[in-house]
Amino acid sequence: MGSDVPIMIASFPRAIMHMDADAFFTSVEQALNPELRGKAVVTGQERGIIACASYEAKALGIARGITLADARKLCPGLVILPSDYESYSLFSKRMFDILRRFTPDVEEYSIDEAFADISGMRRVFRCSYEDIARRAQESVRRELGITVSIGVSVSKTLAKLCSKFRKPAGLTALPGGAIHLFLQRTPLEKVWGFGPNTVDLLRKLGLTNALDYVNRPEGWAGKLLGKKGREIWHELRGNSVWKVDTAPKRNYATIMKSKTFTPPSADRSIVFAEMVRNVDGAMAKARRFALRPRRIGVVLRRQNFMHDGCEANLSRATASTQEAMPVAEMLFSRVFREGVEYRATLVALMDLESDAGQQYELFQDPVRIESMRRLSEAVDEINERFGRRTVAPGALLWLKGRPEAPRDVVPARMKDLLDGETPKRHLGIPRLAITV
């Protein structure tokens, strides 16, 4: 199947909505501190590179990933803030809760994006799908003080394309009968699922836009790009293949933890402690999702942004930090170079398997394994009750004595505590910065 005949399907066989927050991190900062509205604002002070830029900053050529030094050259009056992930998470939860007022079928795709299946909800709200999206958009703006862009169409891929079409605060509804017109003006690099190499390949074959792709036969797409290429072909033609998944994410192919630290350091103890922190965090996440890795990798990023890394198998699948540390330390020793300054460490847990129904092998020590498991459970329980890293590996003590740097800053929410709060225990509410 596939021709130059326009794609004509029912107007909305399914109605999928994609909500995408506009410059989310900086929008939250501007909502919490109204004095920042209309100003060029960026977050990422603690990392030394831009994590998010407001639209006012983007208009000056400032984008995510550039260094703070380069950003200051473009805008000397730039407002630079540390990332307040606690407040961002609270706003994210509120945003998704608002979306669930319009349908229970909501997939939290990332901290600032969500898909929602609103099929059939016209009867409930007595209005069009576009008007349902507009109501959701206005509710977020009114209640949270941030803007979102929304796309509505017949598949997840088309809905995501639509949400990116008009930003910020845009709303685009694409019915089935207009798909071919929209795809004709959609460059290949904008298609969700097409990476740079795929785009280069398709261009070499004479394709210039998404319509060119779907006008090729289905078999051609599958032979060239495999199962994913065939699924994208269907999604772009309005055949909903990727369903809205409302279940919390439980399956991971890999768990990674990375940390950029300041100032860069050539001190073996400090770099090792940063690596240990990532091992501890990654293992805690694996335990939270009842997973155990069989393989671990360690990567050190130098000050010049080059990487050194290696990986190895664990003696058995385990989510115990204590059991994994000897292998992680061995990998660190292979990678670390004396006299080299490092700015970040990354730990990857691979070959993950379920922790359910564990079977002991012949020469394993069940008593020791059970002791390690109970130790991990105790650590998790204490940290859950009294705050993150109340109990942590001893190597992290080295981080308390490291030299301070101008970028070693914390968000205001972490310093300005409400009555009864501690640095480890906060109420689940953001804090407005308003001068009365």
C-alpha cells in the first residue's frame, strides 16, 4: 500500500492529545517569582551549562547545552538560576492531575510531556476535541501560571508533531482528512522516531518530507527501517499503533545515573566519591522497581568533555550497593588517570532482570545474600523516612571537604524552609517568591 493519493480517513477514529510544557523549568521559576516574567532566564547554574532557557533567552540565541560563559556573552543581564527539581516535579504532578480531569487515560511521558486519549469525551463535555484541549490548556495556564502547547490528532506521532507546530502556547488539531497537507510541510527531522542517521539515509533516497515517506509502500518502510519504521509509517498515516500507556513505568532496559560536579577535580578521592554516589543512586532505583543488574558500567567525563569508560559483569545479579562496589571500584581504577581533571561521572546498570522469585546457585552463599538484601531494605527505609542519603556510603564523606565553587548553589526552596521543614524533609508544595 502507498501512493500519491491523499490520505483520507475518518475525521477522528481516535483522538490523542499531546501536552508539552513551554520552556518548563524556566516557566516554573517565572511562575514562582513573578519578577522574572519577561526576563531572559536560564537554569543549570549548578552544572555550568544551560539546562533550560526561557523564550526571552532563546530570542537572544541562548539554547540548552551551551556554557554559562557563552550565554553571558550573548546576554550580560541574563538571570542564571540553579535547577529546582523538587518544584519542577510538583508542577509536573499538578499539570498531569489537571489533564486527568478531562480523561483518565493519561501517559506521563516525561516531566513536562504527556499523552492523553480523549476518544469519546466529546459526549461528556459536549464540545469538540479541539475545545477539550483548549479547556485543558487554559486550566493549566490559570492554575499553575505556565503555558503549554497542545496537539490533537488520530495517533500519538501526529499529536506530538502538532504540539510542536505552534509554540509557545499553541494548539493544533489535525483531523484525519488533513493529514496529507500537514505531512507535506513536515521535514523528516521533525518526525518522532527519526534520528539524524535515518534522516540522512532517507534524504539520500530522495525523500524530503514526511509525506514522501508515507507515500512509499508499507513493505518498503519495513524492509528499510524494520519494525519501528513500519510502525512510524502507520502512525503518520493516522493508524494508531502506539497506544496511550497509563501504567507507571516499571520496565527499564538500562538504569543510568550521572552527576556533573564543580569545580572539576583531579583528586582521586573526590572523583571516586562522585562515582560511588551514582552507584548508590542507581542501585536504589533498581531496588525501587524490583530489578537487579547483571552488568555495570562506569564512565568518567574529562574537563574537555571527552569520555573514558568500561564495563564488566557482576558475579551475580544484584541490586545491593555493597555487592556491586568491588566491581565498580575495579572499573574506576581502570579508567581514572592521575593528573586529569574530571567534571562528571556516570554509572550504568545493564542486563536488568526481575527481582521476583530469586533462585540461588549451587556455590552461592544464601546467608550473605539475604543479609545484603536486608541491609539494603533497612537503608531504603531509613532514607525514605528521614530524607535522601541519611544513610550513605562512607566514601561520600570526601565530598563534604571538597573546595567550594561559585556554581555550588542550591535553589531557594532548599534554603528558605517553612516551619517544621528540614533540609531533608519538605512539604509537597512549592514556595512563591513574592515581596509584600
